Amino acid sequence: MKTAIDICVAGAILMCAAAARQPPQPALRKGVSVRMPVAGHAAEMRAADRADATVVAITAEGGVFNGITPTEPGALGALAAETVYLKADARAPFQKVLAVLDALRGKTVVLLAAPPANLPKGQMVPPYGIKLTVSR
């Protein structure tokens, strides 16, 4: 009987140790869901997952959101952040994307993209994107 208890305790300790070795996953942020385009040369953009990151989304219907708050493209020029992460739906009207980029002049904009297809499935992946500067 004592051997069975020892085995259960040892198993519980091993399971706890294995769970502690896995890196913590970032908390999911509230946001607007979009179907991002695929970019072959996108790089990891882990800073887009930070709590203080400014994320602007453009939906397929052309809606513009600062975080989860609906906004107009012209109001985006007043954002205090130097770097803005833009996730635009692949089906978003091109004119709306240009209007948002025009409003973000003078800021560094990271165009977020879908992660590469060759990543392992079933695990959380960081955001991917392409960094650009929108000049005045």
C-alpha cells in the first residue's frame, strides 16, 4: 500500500515539474478579429502582444478600430504612440487602408500579417508583421 502511495506522490511531483518547465503563454488581449493577409517575409513582432501596444484594426467591411473602440481614420493622427500595429483584413477596402496609413503619417507602422505556414500547428505563435515608417 505504501509503495502505491509513493508512486502517486512521485508521479504528481513529476507532473508539476513538467508543467513548470513550459514557458508561460501571453494573456489573450481583447481585439477585433480580422483575417490577415499572408506575407512571405514577415518577421516576429512580439511587441504587438504587449499590454501597452497600440493596435488599429480594419475589418473586411471597412470599419476602423483603435483597440476595440470604433473610430474614424482621421482621429488616428492624435495617437500618442510612436509605433502603431495595424492589422487589416485581407478583404478590407484598399482606400480605407490608405486613409488609415495617411492618418498615421510620421509614425512607425507595423503591418501585421498571418504567421508563416511552416510553423508547427497547435501552439500559440507570436504576431508577425512588416515594419515601415510613414513619412510626412
